[in-house]
Amino acid sequence: MKSIGLLIIFSLTLFQVALSQNIPVRTLPTEIFRSINKNITDTSKWRWKRGGAINANLGQGSLSNWSAGGDNFSMVVTTYFNYYLLHRKGKHTWDNNLDFFFGYVQTTSLGSRKNDDRVDFVSKYGYTVDSSRKWYISGLYNFRTQLFDGLTYVTRDSGILNSTFLSPAYTLLSAGMDYKPNSDFSLFLSPLTSRWVLVASKRLYKDGAYGVPKGRRIINEMGAFASLNYTKTIWKNVSYKGRMDLFSNYRSNPLNTDIYFTNFVTFKINKYLSASYNLDMIYDDDVKLFGPNKNSPGLQLKSLIGIGFLMNFAAK
């Protein structure tokens, strides 16, 4: 993953170019921390937009006297919940987004187990610094974890615990520049980012996990961060939502860049019925659960396709 580090270096170069364009960086502390009061002479209106989506897919199969073999019964359930709250007023923007994914699979040979579990919240504040309102001085907060136990299965009904609620949990606080040429695309670049990795479960932190030293619950990392977001209605009934986060830890192997890349495509059939495809790729140099001896990092890949219920919240 060392080649990915070049993207971080390129991003930081863009950041330096932006700062050279007479941007009033010295106004940042007063603009971010000053209170925003709506007085009598302020006739502009607050602009809020909220909405989201609920998606649930179900797949089921059964066999009886099937010569080719296979599971007599299989069922897969995948769910996705999204809620966003956006604010625009003058030179200020504030974007909030919450994603929740959960998947469950049941087969006669493997029993029941989850195949997806993720909670991801992002909040980003920006203050525009150019007349075109494409560049913003921004602060970003991100929290990501899961809700239920994650096991590496040894037998059909037993496995080794490798993750659970708040183990791990990632909290990221970042300051940088945000480039938003339109409502579909944004690129956030930060040379100054603090990330905390929490392992709350005693069963995991006592042996050391996710880069947290043995016997400790939390570790702090300083580094560079880039986040690319893209949302687009490709055709009338086909929409795409994608996000890629890159983090380089200054203190440990900075060229071994962590990657979080998620893609979600929906194909709307009618008002409530849709097909969806979800592709996630994660690489974290500190997640050493793979390889022949289960002690090496590796690219995590998840691909899910399904058909089911989709309901979008009315935006306001």
C-alpha cells in the first residue's frame, strides 16, 4: 500500500497551492469559534436540508434432492440506513451524515452469522474563502464502530472474537481545506489530523489489537488525511454514493496508508422496490488478522448484491 501514500503527498501539494492564493487563513480562529447570532438586521434565512433512505434486501434459496449439491436452505438479509442533515447560510456550511449497515446470513452448513455491521457518522463544518465558493476552510469529525461481536469461525458454531462494540472504534478530528465545485463532489485535504483508536473490550485489549499496545485501551495517532465524496444520479433510476478516506500516520510507517473505500449503487424499480450493490474495501496496516498465521494485514473486501425494499425520506 506504499504507492497509495503518493496520493496523500499529492493532496498536501494541492493544499499548499490553495494557501498560496491569498486565502485569509488568519481569520480561521475567529470565524470558527465566534458565536453566530441572528439579530434584527439579519434578514437572511437559515437553509436546512434533511433526508435519508432505508434499504432492506432479502435473498433466500432451498434445495431438495439436488444432485449438484449445496445447502438445503440459505437466507441472506442486508439492511442499510442513512440520514443526513445539511446546512447552508452565507459563507458557512455544516454537513452531517449517519450510515448504518447490518447483514445476516443463515445456511444449513454454516449456521447463522453476520456478514456486515457498521456505524459511521461524519460531521463537517466549512467557511468559504473565495468568491466562487468552491474552497472552504473546514473542520471534520468522524466516528466509526460496530454494534455486535465479530468472530473468525473455527467450527460451524464457534469462533475467535476479533471485534465487538467499541472494539475497535475510530474517532477522527481533522482541520484542512475542502474543495466543493458542485453539490455532487467534495475533496477534503488535511495535513493535521488526530485519530484515536479505541479497544474497549477486555477480551481484546489485554492481548493488544488494532495497533493499540497490549494492556492499553486507546492510542492516539497524528497524520495526514484525505476524504473524497461523490454522490450522483447516473440515470433516472440509478444512483451512486461513494466515499474514500486515506490516512497516513506520521508516527509509524507513514507510507503504509490506511484506506476506507465504500460504494453503494441503487437501481430503483418502482416507488418501493429496488436492486442494490455494495462494494467496500478496507486496508489498515494495524489490523493483523489475515495470512496463513492470522497475524498479517490484508485488504478487506466485501461485495453484496440484493433486491428488496427502498424508501427515501422526503428532503426538507
